Amino acid sequence: MGTWDVGPFDNDTAADFAGTLDEAAADTRAGIIRDTLIRVIDTVGYLEAPESEEAIAAAALVAAQRPGGEPTDPVYGPEEPLPDLTGLHDLALQALDRVMTAPSELMDLWDESDGGPWRANVRGLRNVLMPRPPGEQLSLI
């Protein structure tokens, strides 16, 4: 596993995914992200780690465009501009839920080490992606 930290782009697979997005035509980037999320959601049985890593990166890109979302990784995240991804937040949530549901290789791998910080990052993405009631604002405190 080429992982160096717990963030969405802190592994070789996610960095390669960002590179794929950068190389893709601008009008296909949202479709690549959507397809990545759907592929994980539709996985029945054992979910392999590389697919999970791509889905977490894709979800982070969606979350980055939501109120309270963190900017994407300036080093390993995509360098090219992304289209509006806000319509993908439901798919991003479903994909994260699938990654965190057994059988999931990535979840198993993190269970073998100190996966607490990684799980906290995934929960943070989920929190940003959760629908907010109309008129509710995020507290900045």
C-alpha cells in the first residue's frame, strides 16, 4: 500500500487519480468523478483498496465545493480546474458509506494499523457532504 498519510490524496492511487483528472478533457472530469463514485457504490462483495482510495479522493473533491469543505491537496490533488460537483454530494456520501462497510480492503488495512485518524478524516468528509436543512449555516467557531 503506497500510503504516506491519512488524507484523501495521501496515497499513490489517489495521486494518480488526480493526474487522470488533470489529463482528461475539461468536459469529462465530472463524469470521471461520478463514475468513480458509482463504481464503488455498485460493488457487491469485496471492495478492493484502490477503488476505495479513488472514491475517497473523488468524495473529497465534491466536499471541497461544499460549505465547510477543505481545499483539495495542493501537491497531490488535481491542478486543473474542476466543474461544479455539488450535484454529486449524495453519490459521494454513498461511496464513503460503502468504503466503510465490510467487506472493504481499505477498511481492513487501516484496521491493521492506527486507523483512528483515517476514520476521522472520512467522517469529516461525510459531515461536509451531509445535506443541511434550508437556512442552516455552518458555525465557524
